[in-house]
Amino acid sequence: MNQYKRLLSNTFIFAIGTFSSKILVILMLRFYTGMMTQDEMGVADLIIKTTSILYPVVSLSIGQAVIRYGLEKKRRKHDVFTIGLFTVLGGFLIALPFHPLLGFVHYNTSAGTTGTLLEYQWLIYLYVLTSCTQNVCSQFIRALGFVRLYAIDGIFRTFVTILLNILYLKVFQWNIFGYVFSIICADALSTVCLFLIAGLWKYVRLRKPNLYLWRSMLAYSLPLVPDAILVYIIGFSDQAFLAAMQDTSVSAIYSIAYRVPTLIALVASIFVDAWQISIVNNNSREEQIRFFSNVGNTYSSIVFIIVSGGIMCAKLAMMILAVPSYFIGWTFIPVLALGAGFNCLSSFQKSVYLLEKQTIPSFLSTAFSAVINIALNALLIPQYGGTGAAIATLVSYIALFLYRAIDSRRFMPVQWNKKRLAGTVLLTGVQAILMLLEPPLWLVWQLVLFALVFLLNCRELLAGVKKLLHRT
């Protein structure tokens, strides 16, 4: 199977699994916002985001090394998997004594009360352990080539999470605890099922692991730890600043609005899952550059057509996703959607670093973006609230893409269609501004601009599809 056919096939499989699972979760937001108060939603989301930051620290981002080294034919699979599990377990044990640090994460409620995440320490630690273990298992089955099982597992975890959410929130009324514990149970059950179905227990070796390979995998994954932390900080700092400088109800509204650009980011996650498998091949340098450029331009067209649609449907999306008290959050969506587009492009550029095993430059680019994000959050949120947070996110993602587009050329000079990309960004930028200003006949303007974005990108999109289909 050639690289184009492999990419198309894997993307299709991941699309089925990811969209069916993620869309179900997003559609459940109306249930969540109805069952929990805005303050409870804000605290629950703060727990999720904090765990997302702890996750790479505890796991040392070993999951990324598991798939990267697991895809290499010369590696013994059981060595790769065993090292992944040992690293997660060791990281978890080392992290246990540091639980008092959770007391530094403060939040204010709309009722005037304050609290810290130290109250939820064991819930957070259990979440970290199950999440890290499940990630190593799911990344390993991708390396084994079980892409269908990987997609089915995503759907399975989603259904279990939803069923447990209904049980814990509606029946038991566990609120914050129930919301988070349902995810923990789903990850734990997923891990057990993967061990049984994929026979992962056969790849566990309790004897002394391959220390040379372990050092090599850690050298690859360790720079991804601060990289992953900073990625989450870019998203987490918005809500942390809002919870501290405003209150948890504002943070909750912003969090719900953030789900729309999350849908856009699904394009990146689906594609990157498939892309990460496809880029490891034996092609010549010229073939790799052509492959990256062809796919990258088609991918950017898809991303910004979806961005344009997300901006146009901002109000409708908020009406569907949440109860009326959250509707004001639609004003954050146009800016966040545009930022999500640049985030998708920067994820594509990151694949250059991963292919070349250059994880330190990946970290430096993310650090550059995170510094911009935090500085702008501190500057803009006190005066502009959620709108300031959205602008900070947009600017940081633009900076991240430009940094990687320029820096990664020394490893893989991707040939972007600059004129089309600049024109598309200009049109979507004008679309976002007009959506926020709501001039007369604003919906007509939105339809016209969406049509222009589509027409500008359809040629690139069709050309890319023809290349893919022609080579399958």
C-alpha cells in the first residue's frame, strides 16, 4: 500500500471513530450544563485542564515515543510497550508526594467563595494514572497497525463515559465528582479491553528492559513534556486567568464556547493520527517534500472551509450546545475558530519535527507561543474578559504557525500555496469581524464570505483529492 492510499485509508477510519465519539460528547454539553451550575462546570473543567497538564509530566510523554519507535520495523515490539508501561508507573509513583502543589490552583465562584484543587487531589491522581496507561495502550495498538481497533476504542470510551455521566449526574447526583469519575472509569475499562482484545499482555516483559532503547525513547519524549505542558497552558491559561480574574461562571461560559473550535481541531486530530503513521516510510528526500506539500495544501483548504463555517454558525452552535444562560458565549467563537485554524496548521508543521526526531525545536516553538499567550491573557483579560482571552489565543496560534513554518524548513521545506492561504486568512478574518459587529443583513454577508472562502479553496481541494484518488 503506497503512502497516499495508506493516508487516505487511515484518515477515513480515524474520521469514523473520532467524529462519532467526539460529536456525541459535544452534543451532551446541553445535558451537562443543565445538570450542573456554571460554577460546578467551571471547577470540573479546571480539574480536566489541570490533569491535562499533569499527564505529560507523569508519563514523560512516553506515548509519543511508543508509536514513533513502535512503527520502526527494526524495533522489538515488546521492548517498546514494556518501556512505555514502566515509564508511566514510575512517573506516577514519583509524582505522588507532590500533591500539595494542587493547592496553588485557586478559583473563585460567582457566590464569592474560593477554593483550590487540593480538595480533589485523589480524583485528579486517579484520572492521571488511568489516562496515561490508556494512552500508552492505544498508541501501541496504532503502532501494531490495529487502526480499526483504535477507532472502535474511541467510540467505546465515549459511550461508556456518556452512560456513566447519566448515571452519576442524573441518578446519583455526584456533580463534579461524577463528571470526572465517569472519564476515569471509561479509561480504565478501555485499558482492560485493549489488553484482552489486542493481546497486549503478550508484549509485557517483566525482566530487565532494553536500557539503550529506553534512553533513546526518553531522549525523544522528554522534550515533548514541556512542549505538551505549554500546549495545554495555551488553552488552560485562558480559563485559569478567567477563573481567577473574573469568576468560574465566566470561565464556564468560555469553556462551552471553546467546544466549537474544538470541533475544528478534530480535523487536526483525525488527520494527525493518520498522518503520524503515514510519514514513517523509506521515500527519498524529494518525494517526502512533495508528499508533505501536496497533503499540507489540501489539508489547509479543508481546515479553513470548516473555520469559515464555524464562524458563520457561531450563534446556532451556542443555541444547540448549551442552555440559554450560556448563549452570550457565541461572541467568543469567531475569534477562537480562526485561532483553531492556525492551530491545525501548526499541528501539521509539528509532524516535520516528529518525523526527523527533532523534539527540542518543537518544544521551543511551543514555548514561544505560550509566552505570548500568557502575557496577552494577563494584559487583556482584566479589561476585556473572555474576548481578551480569545484574542490572546488567536495571536499565540498565529505566532506558533509562523514560527514552525519558518523554522521547520531546515528539516523539511514544505511548499505552501502562500497566495491562496493569505487570501483565505484575510476573508475569514473579515468574516469574524463582521460576525461580531452584526451589521444589517449580517447573515447574507456571512453566506457570501463563506462562499468566497469555499471557491478560493475548492480548486486546491479538488486537486488534492484527485492526487489521492489517482494514487490509490
